[in-house]
Amino acid sequence: MRSLSKRNDWHNRYERDTCSPIPTSEDIDDSWRLVKSVANPDGGFNGGIDLVVNKHDGLLAVRKRLRPRPRCTGHDHMRWRREMLVLRKLDHHNIPKYYDGFFTPERGSLYMQPCRLGSVSDFVDSHRKKYLSLEMQEFFLWYILHEVAEAVLYMQTGFKCLADARRSHRDKVKGWVSLVHGDIRPDQIFLNNTESDPTTRVMLGDFGFAQFIKPWHSCEVHDGPGGKSSSKAPEFPSQISTATDIFGLGAVAQLYIAPCEKVKAGLNQGWLSQLHVSKELDSLVCRLVAVQPADRPTIREALQETEWGLKVREDRGLGLSLMAGPLFKCLYAFPRTALSN
């Protein structure tokens, strides 16, 4: 009976968190002024992405417009709600900040922190080979994996960094409900910097397919297809667990190193070494994309290895100062006058 009571208590908190009110007033859109459109609508839920500025305080934001498809289901609406609720709940330096939003069955808008350097996919497609040597390309990949792994550690445990986790005697922050992103790939990872701090920061975004993992289940049935299957773990979408996001880290590495190849599960060691990466990175990626979830490293183990990989390369004289803004095209560039009017 005691275990049933604990289960019911957690279930009540889960329902309260995921069903908390989301604004439904479309008047929220009236508080923001369009600066420029940065992405057109696609065939899915994306109704377009805009760069906007708040009319009252001048805050710059990205607006993600949500658009229902002709045959939207209750699950579709739940995913919209979930993305807003998850972003509103999370507070981590590697996850874009939630600013505002509303949702109705007909439409919605989500306002969040802009990442003005674009996505990792943009970087791979346009800038990597142009600006970086092979050694620097690998260093930046170690950095991307480390920063995304910190976001995953936070989602799974509530600890904001590995040092916090090491200081604690717990597996996770008390009362924390583990969250699985479920769709980690290069075009869901964004790069950002500011005029006051030109160092490139890495942000994990797009939580439309995130799942809370119920503590009485080792894994959870996904509530519908989503994302691009080419980068999904073998167990997706029938069952997901915290190991699903570990596979996502390996998928990001594969698509960074060989963007024209499909993600392969169960890589043999040495395959990536043929593509001019170190044996250490080759070994890590092969374990991240193991076919069986139990054979993948835990998030703490993966984060510890990325810390080591970064330190080795920093000791060779590679530093994040080389990752500063001038290396990148500012994809969300905007005229200063647009913000002052």
C-alpha cells in the first residue's frame, strides 16, 4: 500500500505540472513587434519562426508560431502544451529561456530566448570547413557534446552540472522527475553569443517530443511518431528511456563528422577514425550509439568523458576564444534601428 501511495502522490504532482494553466489569450501577440521572419512555415506544426521585440521593454525574442494540421488529434495538442510547459519549467544555461506564450486549439505562439548564430546543422553545412582546421573541428564537437550532455544531465537529474552531481549523495535532486528530450539532433541544437560575451554558447531546444519518465516504469510508450527517424535510437518510438538521449548525443556526433551519412547504431570501433577523428572520440561515439540501451554509458559517464576530451585539447592550446562570434555568420542579424523604434 505504501508503494501505491507514493505512486499516486507522484502521479498527482505530474498531472499538476503538466496540466498547469497556459495562457489562451491571443492578445499576447499584440505585445510583440515583428523584426523579421527567419523561417517559413513547413508541412508540420511549424507556422513560421520570427524575430520579434517586446513593445514595452525592448526584449528580443524568437517567436515560434504553432499551426494545427488539418487532422490534429488530442495527442498533437498535448505535444504543443508539453513544449510550453517543459520550457517554462526548465532553468539551465544550455536550454533557451521561456519568455511568454499562449495556446488555443486553433493556433499558438511560443516566445523564447533567441540563438542568433543558428543551429549546429547550419554550422556544419556552411561554416565548419571554411573556418576551422580538422583539429579545431573535433575540439568544437567535444565542446558541443559536453554542453548538450550538461543539459541532458539536468533534465535527467535536476543537477545543473557534473560538479553539483558529484557533491550530492543522491542520484537526482529530491522530487525531480526525469525528462527525456527524445529528438536530439544537430538542427535542434543552437549556437548563441552576445555583444558583451562573444564566446559561443550551445543550447538544446525544441521540446515538442519530450517525455517525463514515470518512476514506476523503466521506460515509457511514446505518444506518437515525431522527429526525423534517421537520427532516432533503435528503441524509438515504441519505448524510450533516459538512454534514448544518450543515443542522441552519439547521433549528433555522427552527423557532425559525416553529415551526408545516415546515423548507424552499433558502430564498430575504428569506423569514425577513418574520418580523421581521434581514437578517444571514436570510442565514445561507438558506445553512445550502442544498439542496446543498457550498453550505452550513463549521462554522468558520458559527461565525464567529454570533460576529459575537452581538457586534453585545451592542454594542446585550443581554447574557446577561437569559437568567438567572428567565426560565425549571425543568422538572426537585425538592424539596430528596428529595436529602438
